Amino acid sequence: MKKVEFVVKHGNDYPSLERLAGMLNRTLVGTENPVDSVQWELCQEDGMIRCQFPLGPGPQDKKSYCDRVGRVLAEYTLSDQEPSLLRGMFRSRFGLKDEVETDALIGEAVSLLDGEPEIGENWMGRGRERRLQKLAIRFSHYLEDNERIHLDGFLRFRLSEYRAEVQEAAETAIEERLMEKQYQEFMSLLKTMVEWQEAKTSTVHVLHGGGHAFRLLDEEMRPLEQDASDDKSDAMESFGEEEQEEESRVVSRLLAASPRQLYIHTPEPESQVIRTIMGIFGDRAAVYPGLPAH
């Protein structure tokens, strides 16, 4: 009976190869075909994983094995090689040396690649399933014509589109982290300004109807007058270019009013704008779930 030998090699990472050999062997457990009980063997001498399959008379027999092996190699690429690929990008392209920060960015990049899982579906996001299927097809097609594959070389020279997608996710994760860092620094600056500035108004009530609907009232429950000449309002205007215009306007007016006490009445206490206001005004601010009594 004709046989086909598959050989898989992946750098010098022996523990990673052991994991891959285990993944390959687990795909053959419980299958109906008796020849599927053959084992993939990892050779310590040359660091290669080998397995021989007896082929049946039909051409679909080999394709079936190639599809299954291709699926495993795709899963291994996403679970083991993708984080390593991202780590290398963050180190070489962006000069990151902090391992904790790098690990966090790898998680963010993978989340961007995977996407959010759909309601009612499994844990896997559509992005991950799409990448898994595309990689499985590429590996399967290659194995149909080749019985030996070097995973590092395959990833470097034959999966340029996939590498470009991973690089884009890495760049986006870096940009988002930088924007978040700049945002936190700006919020810290505004909080310091509030702590040191003298209160101009005794009390301000923020009536938040949800979303971007806001009304500002003074201690007498009258509409709060806006001081358009205040420098702090101008400071928030530049920040508002990247935030919702209405939310930025509200924060600007509150900074200009500089209340001693700030009462926020909102049905959405966890919304971003409410958390921003609370972060800036600290102990001066308090949140209430309902509307104030008139």
C-alpha cells in the first residue's frame, strides 16, 4: 500500500514542538479509520515531527489527511506562533523591553484580530475563525504537493498576507495604548488644576438624560451660565476634537464653573463621560441615580 510521510520542523524550540506533536496526535484519537492510530513522533536528534500514513486507493484519502493536519498547523500557528510573532514585532519595530507591557499589548493585538464573539456562538470571535480557516487551507494545499514543511519558513515566506494583518493589529494596539496614555496624562493634569483652583460656584447639578443629553443647573436649579472666556474651556476644546462634542462642552463648562460641590444625576453612572467627570473632580463630585427634587 502506498504511503505518505509528513515531516514538520519548527526552529529550535523543542517544548513548542512537543506541544505541536501532542496536538497532531490528539486529532487522530477516536477516528474510525484504523490507520489513524499511527503516532506522530518527535525526533530529538533533528527536531522534526514525522508520521507515515498508509494511503487508500482514492485521491481523497490523502486530501483528508492533509486537511486534518492543515487544521492542526493553523491552530498551532494562532496559539503559539502568533504571540511570538507579535512579541518580535513589539521588540524590533517599537523597541519595547518591558515584558509586562509587551504581554498586555500582545493580548490587545490578539483581541483586535479575533474580534468579539457573536451572541449564541462559541467563545471564538469571527476574526479568529476566519484566520484559522484561511491558514488551514494554505497548509492543506501545500501538504498535498509537499510532504515536508518548515513552519518558520512557511510563516515568513508564504504567509505574507497573514503577517501583514498581524502587523496592522500590532500597530493599532500601540496607537490605542499611546492614545490611552495621553488621555490619562491629560485627565491627571485637569484633576490637578481642579484641586488647586479656587471654587467659583458653590454647587452645580449635572442632569444627564443618557447618551449625550446634558443640562447644567446652579444651586437654585437654574440653567448655568457659560463663561466662554475661561482658559480651561479652551483647553478642553482641543481635547474635544477626539471626543464627542457635547461631552467635551459639558466638561469645559464644569471646569469654567469650578464648583465646590458637583451633583451628577444620571441613569448611566458607568458611561465614559460620567467616569471622566468623576475622575477630574474627585471628592467634589457625587453621583445620584434619579433626578433632583425641585
